[in-house]
Amino acid sequence: MKQTLLTISLLFIISFSVFAQWLEKSGSPFITNYNPQQYEAHPQNWDIIQDSIGNIYFSNTSGILEFDGKTWNLTELPHKKSCRGMTIDSNGRIYVASSGEVGYFKPHKGGKKTYHSLNHLIAEKNKPFYDILDIFMIKDTLYFRTPKKVFEYHSDTIHGYSIRTQSENTKITASFSYNQEPYFYVEEKGLFRLKAGVFKKIFDNSILQNRSIASTLQLDKTTYLLNVENSLYTLQFNYSGEKDIKVRPFETSNDTFFKANDIYRGMLKYGDYILIGTSLGGIAVMDTQGNILKIINEKDKLEIGSIKNLYKDKQNNVWVAGSNGIANIELASPI
């Protein structure tokens, strides 16, 4: 066991060392683009996960794409709905989010998976619900959100919670977990923590100049990077809890790049570096001080349109979900 852990640690060190050397040389990484004709599904991809045996899954407008390194396989959702997000639990269940649909694929021997809808567990008062924009696990509890409500699935029961009143038109724009608890940002209101069915306000939206959080990235145990309408901030929790929370602007060497090129949700921590995908300008590689060291774009043969999401696999390479395809960037391999 100790030898295995040592081997894994050495692989991580070697991978990040190779990445640092590549940045110093400022060359192009090895990129493999997969176009819609190759994977035989819709061009648009939204999210990425990996299972315990190394298969990669992409949430796609046509359903769920699975790639084992050689073969692509598409699994459609009920009524051929689009898959907008995914998460996976410790038993290998792949939970999927769609428009008016939430459920999971359960793996069986031989690789076959069967779909189980969870819609019947949602109370009629919480229907209809439309686009599920985020889905994530905390221990054995699943959380998913629409622009209007937060849902909690545990022990074959789904509870729905609303932060806003019936007359309000505000939306939930972002969600994340900290210290095994879920947090949600509501436009015009601020950041809230959900615990035992009750929302507690953590800070007011005035801290962010009345702008909304679009996406988040955990940088370390207590610090998160916030995408606030294409401006970056850091949110730092106190180790003892929510007292003395600090929210600060995170200045980069080229803030105008992100404002001009639009960040969707693709932000990734890669060792001592931060990768941020954009709709128009490719992927920015920064250090933790905000210095942009490299832009990976069409000049490097990244040819998949707008960047929707980024994912680091078990081999420390980066998968990219795009508006017109999928890419694999071999950052862990010598260039």
C-alpha cells in the first residue's frame, strides 16, 4: 500500500514538473480534437466526469457520451433530452441533470448501464421544473438546482427548497460545497448556506457590487476563485467556520482578456496553476498570483469552439468540453 501511494505521488510530481517545463518553453501542448462526426452526437458538450476504471463521460445535447480511450458510445435520456450536468457517487452511479428530468445510470456487470428516473420523488408543488444547471454530491446526499429551487436527494427522498418568494424574479446563479455543506448564490440577494432545510445568509450581494457569481473553483481547503460576470474574486473562509469571511478582487495580468472573451464555467486547478476556459479566446493558463503564462487556442490546434468545461483525468491530462467538439490536452506528457 505504501509503495502504491509513493508511486502515485511520484506520478503527480512528474506530471506537474513536465507541465512547468512546457510553460517555460512556451510551446504548444499535444492536443487531440474529437469532432461530432467522430463521436456521432450533437456538437455541444457541457460537463465531464470519469469513473473508477478510467472511462470518461461527457454531458452532451444528445445525451451522455462515454469514451473508453478507443470507442465512443452515446446513451440517450428519456424523450431524447439534453444532458446538462453529471456527478458520480462512490458506488459508480452517474447522476444526470436535464430539463425537467433528473436520474441516474446504474452500472452492471459487463459494462451495461440502466437509467432510473428520480422525477417521481419530486413533489407536485415543486413541478414543473426546468433546466437543472448544477448537480453535485456531498457524502451520500445529492444536490441539484434550477434557477428557482434547490433540491436535496437522500434515502430515496427528494426535498425542494426555495430561497426567493413567489413574487421575486431573482435566480440562483451558482452553487458549490465547502466543509461538507452546500452554498448557493442568489442574484440581488447574496450567498446562502443550506443546512437542515434552512438557508442562512453568508454575505450580501453588495460585496460583489450587486453582480452575480457565475461559477466557482476551489483553490485550497478554504479558498475559492469566483467568476463574477467575467471579473475574478477570491472567497476565503475562516478555518473555524463562516466568521471573518474575506472576499477580494483577484487581479490578473490581463483582466480585459476575460471580460472580452467571456468565461462560462470551465475553471480548473492544475497543481500550482489555474486554467480558465473562455467562449472566444481559448484557455488561459495562470499561476496562483494571476499572471497569465500561456493562452491555448486555435494557434495550438484547439479547434472545438467555445470552452464550456475543463476536467483533469487520472493521468493528469485535461479534457475540454466545447460548443463544437471535445479535446484532450496532454499536459502531463513531455512535449
